[in-house]
Amino acid sequence: MKKNYVSTARAIPAGFLRHPAHLLALGFGTGCAPIAPGTAGTVFGVLVYLALQAVPVPWYLMVTVVLFGIGVLVCHRAAEALGTHDHPAIVWDEVVGYLVAMTAAPDGWTWMLLGFVLFRVFDIFKPWPIRTIDARVSGGVGIMLDDAAAGLYAFFIMQVSGFLTH
């Protein structure tokens, strides 16, 4: 059963981003966006992807797995500090979820935009089993895993689309 620290998201305390784990979990502050923090975090994910897009796929996958593992730790710590599971400001999961979606994606802005839209749709609407993961897996693993699953859904559509158009 998912651990629910409180029923509503709390405001970010002053100085919260001074802690390195909190800074990373909140996407270097992008999660503090007053509107659509998950989307803002995904925009930050686009910047991370731009830095990694030329990396060979095996290295890209390794970096993504490492960033996922780090995310489990920092997101768990930030959620506990904020007193709620998966506070809207915690967006490192969106960053990594977008990287999952963009694994081996074709080059170009059109593909980056398609990956962005697909990832956000799956992250927001949470089709099965994403919704189940979100509801039943707690802690940093739960925070990261549902977005990785949304990224996998987007990845599969991106790969099929790439195959059909090239």
C-alpha cells in the first residue's frame, strides 16, 4: 500500500533547494513552477536529452539507469522532507521518464516534440498499469517507476512511428 504522508501538497519551504538532493528532485527549481510543474520538469528533461542525444545508445541507457537510481534516492528524500508522497514539485521523475521515451529516437525537433507530448499524455492520464504502479508502489521507487512506465509507453510509440516513417 502506498504511504501517504498528508492528503494535500504543501508549499516548498524557504531554503529547500539548498540541499543537493532536493535541488535535483525538484529539477533544479523547475518543479517550483506555479502552473504545470510536471511539464516544466519535462522541459528540463528536454535540455538533459539535448546534452545526451549524441551519446551511443548503450551509454545513453546506462546514464538513464543511473539517473533513475539517483532519482529513487533523491525523490524519496524530498518527499519525506515535504511530508507528502510525490509532491507536484518533485519532477526528477519527469526528467528521467522523458529520457526513457527518447531512447534511440530519430533525430530532429519533431521527434523531440512528439516524445514530449506522448510522455506527458501517458504521465498525466496514467493508463494501466501506470495508475496501479502510482497507487501501490511507495517511496522513491514509486515516484520514479510510474514515470519510467509512461516513458516506456511513449518509447514504444516513438519506435513504431520511426519504423513506419523511415
